[in-house]
Amino acid sequence: MSEVQRVPVCHIQHDFEVSISEEGENGRFYINVDKSLNEVKEFTVAVSEEGTKFDISDGNGFQRVDRHLYSARLDGNEYRFRTMDEDYTGAAAPDEDIEWTAIDAINVPKLRYALGDSKGNCRVYGGTLQLERELKEAHRGEISSLKFFPSGEVVLSGSADMQLKLWSVLDGSCPRTFAGHRSAVSATCLIDRGRNFLSSSTDGTIRLWECGSGETLSVFSRREDSSDGVNCMCLRATCRGEASDMGENPLEFGTYGKHVLAGHSSGVMTLHDVFTKEQSSQIPSHFMSSCNTLTSDPKRDEYVYAGYQNGALAQWDLRNFSSPVSSVYINEGTPINHIYCESNELYVSSGLDTSLMLDLTADKGFIRSDLPTFLVSNDCKVAQYTSTPDRKHIIAVGDWGFCGKYGIHWRQTER
């Protein structure tokens, strides 16, 4: 593996488009570049010629690329800034005290979004963020995960209160509660159509559940340290065999060929065969820091991406765990909160106020550090991302009720 690259981080004044469109010849806005955690350099951009010309001193530049995309060249580094196609913050959360912590989306039988907050409440919205169902006090702690079932009429919620619950979107009822974890639920994964699902917890376990009975069918943990907390996980379908659709338990369906990758508090990652119940591999703690978030590459089954507490972001090949395939640091020393892979792009939430997209190379999915695209918001901490079902937009949610919709289809046409 080559030397770990550093992604230069910068922030643009969140309402800079107002300066461009309304202030005319006298408009100006600011861009801050984080030289380090303790050093910030400020650039002033002057607007002229009715918002069509931008001036920065010392040979730096700024320009508009398209309706929601801008680029800047500052001290030899290139940056891009993506503004929102839609800002749903006011519609989704009239009360700015809301801190969104989880999101999922589906388009069956129609477009819906499920959002959860830090106080244990869940809401289901229609396609234009009109409220359809409110589940007040769904849990007694922060919502960490929401997953729609394929029908679009049932939602699975996981929470810091150690429980998981099924919810009817149609009437708001809770037909099933799943209890067994001894610490916060950190993530969930549906298996096929959801008769079975997996949940991970900071108690160090991953549980395989059966929805109809509410039973735990199996418990996975790290063989070398069963109490090593699981902060995140992702499900991989390594093969789709014909051997059997049922596991060793008659309540188990669709587990053949499925592996779950767990990211632990120690920084170790473990790979478990859901069908055989064996720990098949262990990836060492390469960065000596907690693994906070995982995402899989939908185009390349062999690759996964991991974000760490110390700001490291790494691509791993599940066929060879000796070292990361590619890796970068974003604000080294600042935690990676959440990552999400979509359309050869990796969306990253870092620290309290940084949200960005990094390109992945078309052939091997390597992480590129040379042209970061920053998602413009009012310096909100993003908790989670998800894509719209048509794969044309990314939805980001976070504190202060933030809910923003960013376009991704321009990347596909640009390539």
C-alpha cells in the first residue's frame, strides 16, 4: 500500500449563493481552508459583473460549474462545493431542536422516507417530505438504525435503548419488540426480504433474528474478544448457491452465501459466515483506532470501506487483509461519523461540521484525495446518508433538524 494521503478540508460560507444572486457588484463571501486542526486560512471571494465573475487574490480562482456545483483553486489545491437541490430542514423538522440520527428510503408502494432522532422518535414522510406517520417515543434512546422492509409498509428500528422494534407504517402499531442485547444497538441488516435480520451492538455481539417469533437464532462475536463492541456492520452476499435456502434452524431463511463484516471498538474487523456461524476472517487494527462505520461497494463485491475514530478512511479487499488497498486521512484526529457508497462516490461525514464526497476510481474503486466535493450546509454534523431509490440523489440528515437533498446524477454524465 502507498503512503496514506491527506484530504485537504475547507468550508464555504453556507449562504454564499445569496451573496452571488442578491448583493451584485458588492457581494463577497468567505472560504476557510483547514491547514490543520489548529490552523485555518481564510479566503475572501469578491463578486462582480452581476454574479458572473469572482475574484480571489494571489492567483486563486472560483467558478460556477453548473446549477449546484462550484469549484475553487486555493493555494494550488482544487475543491468543489455542491449545494442542495432541496433543503428539507424546515419541512422535516419545524422544531430546530431535533437531531436526526437515522434515515432510510424506499419507493414501494410509493416514495417514502423514515427518519429517527436522538430522543427516540421516528417519523415517516412522503416523497416531498410531507408527514405520514409519527411514532413518538418509539424508543427510550437515540435511534441508531431504520430499515424499510421490501413491502414499504413495515419499518425496523434499532436504538441505544438496546431494543429493536417492528412498526406498521399504515397504523403506527408495533407488532414485535426484540430484546436481548446488553448495550446499544449500532446497526441492522435485513436478509433478503426480511424474514431474518441481523443487529449489531456495542455489547460485542451480532444477533440473527426471526421476525415472526421474535427469537434470536444465533449470536456472533469476535472469537478473540467477545466483549469487543461492534460499532457497525455490513452484509455481503458472496455467493447465491443452490445448496439450501434454510440454515440449521427451521426459522432461518436466506442465509446461505451471506457474510457479515463487523467493525469493532478495537479497530479490528471480523468476517462471519451467517450460514455456518463461523468467524471466517479477522482484519487487524491497522490504524490503531476504533472502526466507526462501514459501507460496501454495490458494484464490487470484494471491496468494503471503513471509517475510523482518528479520521482514517480505508478501502479493504475481502480477499486479502494484509493492508488497505487505498486509504486517506480527513482532518486527522477527527472522527469519521458515517460513510456511504453510491455510484463510484464515497460520502463522508467527519467531525462536527464536515460533509464531503470523494471520487472512487472506475476500475478498482480506489479512494481519490485530489478533488474533494464538499456538501454545503450550515455547518451541520451529518449523522447518516442514504440514496433516493432512483439513485439520482443523496439525502443527508443530522443535527439542528438538518435534512438536505444533493444531486449525484451530474457525476454520471460528466464521466
